[in-house]
Amino acid sequence: MHTTHRAGFALRQQEGLWRLVTPGGQRFFSLGVCCVQQGFARKDFDPENPGYAAWKYYDNPLDWADSSLRRLKSWGFTTAGGWSEHETLLRSREMTLWLTPVLHIGATAGVPWWDMWDAKIVRRMEEIAKDQILAVRDDPRLIGYYTDNELGWWNASLFKMTLEQPAASGQRRRLLELLRETYQNDWKWLTQDFEAEGATNWSELRRRGMLFLRSGGQGIHVMRRFLGVLASRYYQLTRQIIRKYDRRALILGDRYQSFYYPEVAKAAAPYVDAISSNLNAHWHDGTFLRSYLETLHALTGKPILVSELYAAARDNRSGNKNSQGLYPVVATQAHRAETFRRTLATLAELPYVVGADWFQYSDEPTHGRADGENFNFGLVDIHDRPYAEMTNVVASLKKIPAGTAPVRADASGGIPRAPAEPMGQFEPGRAMAHWDREHGFVKATSEHPMADLYICWSPQAIYLGVYSLDIMEGAYYHGGVPKADRALWTVQINGSEPIRARLGAGREPIVSDPTVRLRNLSGLDLNVRNVAILEVPMARFGTQEFLAGDRIELSISLLSHAQAYRAEWNGKFVLKAP
């Protein structure tokens, strides 16, 4: 048995299964709800854009807390997650839920965008954390702290903002040291990977200047190494600050934004007790990429808390349009509950996942929050009425499975038949949703894949689908993203001439063979999903028809933006009968 924490709550691994453990020694799976809040105060309530407002239904805040806590416990939840009104909830006799507050240490202090080696910034981080920690550190219900939420680990933006800092900046100096070390003080070598603006040599760059990624070079790997330097500094500082005021509670990470950079995740591992990530399901039915959490756990060796998960229904009582954002949206509350159940059951079966938090307690305002997000995310509507279908989900699971998932099927057991119109429904959350993605999943043969590959067949064609999280920012370049730096998908079947496809950047895909069909969904900046389907017709194999029992050999690779990451899939497979 391996123990990562010895006081208060603990995270323990036994026979491959991670679980949270209470101070009394009880193992449990944390089921949380974010934003257990009273909603809008009287002075802020807008009848033209109504939202949840507890004062309309309860005589005082304590009555609201009592009622809400009784509800949550009867529905099977164990934890008051991020942004819950802990101060009010803790006054209630009904408060037996565990706590996982979000400190926002970095975001409030401008980190990691501002100089993390500036003593004033570090003091500000400590000031932000101190009062929040002191308010709850002695509470026996405190599991631990999330340091931030969806922190902006944007590689190109951080690189640019660091170079814009004054010459005395410790963060900027460390970037220049990394560049000099990497390129051995050879300016010409540096400019093979970067386009310099405002500087023509090292001396000028020390004082000012900007670097943009040069297409076809290796600069992306240097930028990723610098991202790792920044992440290591952030996690070191946040651990140091939290441990100064609380040596008992767990450090739960910074809640990744439904994607992550491997370099950031690896940098976190020495300083956190658990890795946390929000999980926006990749399909509207609540399913998600196998590689997403598997690779995150493999990179860090840490247990995972899923700090937010979501689903919304078009049929809701709050009038939410579910139109300002990209989240799973289904038709009815019954469908929404099934989406929730499917995601939660899958997470609970994973031996390295120790908890999951639903986002959120109440629906968003009818016409959206201040940022426009307008989703039916609530367990209750804006009128304080529970959605019974949703509140019955946890109870319907009877008992949270203890990491007991059976070995999952994949294409090694035979490639499944294609559905009707395999390239149909090609839109976010629906592309490939009608495929047999369980039996059609192809295991990667490379380490730490950042993408999933799926396959199916018909008598007329082989269909391949790739789904990656490809983080491509416009800030990398002077102009648009060059073709040579778009993701490169290479497909070779039965030793035939490889098919090469350029994907991503929100642009039309380009394929080397005009006899194959290719579709691609992608974007820039916040739109990190890169989804593509390739139809390879039987004519390319010199055959009349594919038949059950036929064997094919695959050699496939995916190079992400600017060749930052590589995934490979190789093997021999048989076409399975319907």
C-alpha cells in the first residue's frame, strides 16, 4: 500500500485502486456539486433575465442551507464542491458534506502571465491564499484545496507575454537563459526555429524584441520546455504557500480546462496530491476520449479528481437556450440524466479516479451569465424545483463501483461494421457518435497518446476516425497558421501508398489522395478539438469488395500542431461479421 498523505484526509492506493480516505479511515468516492449558492441577491436580481434567487423561496440563508443540504445528501452527494457558499453552509446543522474550495491563488495574482519570480507577485499570491485557508483549515470536513480553476496555460500567449515583460523580469530572464542554452548562443541557429522581431542579436533580445514560431522548425519543443519551467514554478509556489498555513489538507491541482499540456501535467506531479481536470464530454451522450484521463494519469502517476462535468437539455424549465458554449446538449431531462449516469459510471470504474463534481447546483440565468453562458446545468431550475431525473442518478447507480471496470473491448477483437452514413452527423459532439467506438477503438502503440483512433468497415470502404485535442493558438505566428505546421495524419493500410492529410486550424483539410474522402472539425485558441474521418474506398486496394474475415494491416501516425506530439497506431486486424 502506498500513502501520499498522512494527516486529515488521505489518498491511498491499494492493489491498483486509488481512493480518498476520511480521517476516520473510511474509503470513499467523492461525489460533489459545484456552486451550491443562494444565487442572486435582491439588489442584483434582474426580472428580464431571471436566475436562481434563494430569497424568493426561503425566509433566511440558514433555511436555504438546511434545505439544500438535506436535498444533496438525499440525492447521494458527499461533497460541496468549488464556489459553494461554505460560510453559510457550515452554519447549518445539516452540514455533513466534505469541502473542496477553490483558492484562485494564481489567477487573482496574475499568474502565470506575470513574473512569478517577482517577490511582490509571490506576496500577493500568499495574501490571496492566507485568509481563505485560515477560514477552513481546522474544519474536519475539509478534504483539500484546488489552487485555481482553468488556469490559462496557453503556450504561445505565455511565451509572448513573458517576452513583453521588462528586461529585469525574472521570468523573462529565465526564458532567455533557456534559449541561449538550447541554441548555444548561436543566433543563426535560433532563427531557424523562430522569426525575430525588434531584435537582430542576443544583446538586443536581452532588452526587447519578440519571437514568433518559424514554420517547419523545432521551436515548439523549446516553447513547451519553457511552459514546463513556468508550471514547475507555479506548482512549487502554490504548494509552499498552502503548506505554510495548512500542513493537513490535500493539494488538489488547478482544474484543467478539459484539456492539458503534458509538460504542465508532468510539472505538477511532485507538488500536488491529486491531479484535477474539468471534463467536458467529447460526445453529447456523455462519453469521452479514452486517452484523455489515461494519459493524464500515466504522465503524473497521481489519482484524478474530475472537478466539473456537464450536460444540458433543450427541454428545461428555466428557459435556457444552451447556445453560448460547447457542452453536451440533449433533447430531454431523461436524456440528460442518462448522459450524467453514463459519464459518472465510467469515471467511477476507473481505478485512478477518486471523485467527480457535477456543475452545478442551479440552472444558469434564462438569458445567460455575465459572460453569456446560458446552460441548463442545474440539479434544480431557477425556480428551486429539482429535476427528478437528474437527482435520481446517483441513487440509480446503487453503489459506486470500486474501480472494477471490465477490460474494455477494442479493435483487436475484430473491426466492427460501419453504421449507415458513417461520415454523417458531422458536427461537434455528434461526429462518430453513431459508430461502435467501443469495439472500433484502436489502441495506440506509442506512449502517452493525446488522441483516440477509431475504425469500422463496409463492403465498399474502410473508415478511420481520429479525435485529438490539438492546442493551436494564432499567437504563435505573424500571420495565419502555415500549412506545414497543421496537424499531419498519415494512414497506410496493407502497405499501400500512405495517405497524408493536413488537419486543424479551422481550415479546410487537405488530403494527398483525391480518391479518398476526408472531413475535419477544428479551430483555433479555445477550440482545441480536432476531429477527422477518412473514407478509404475498396478500389484503393485492388479488390471488388471487403468481406468479413478479411485481414488488414494498419500503420498510422498523427503529428499534432507544429509536430509537438506524435501518436502511433500499428497492427493487424480482422474485419468482423455484423
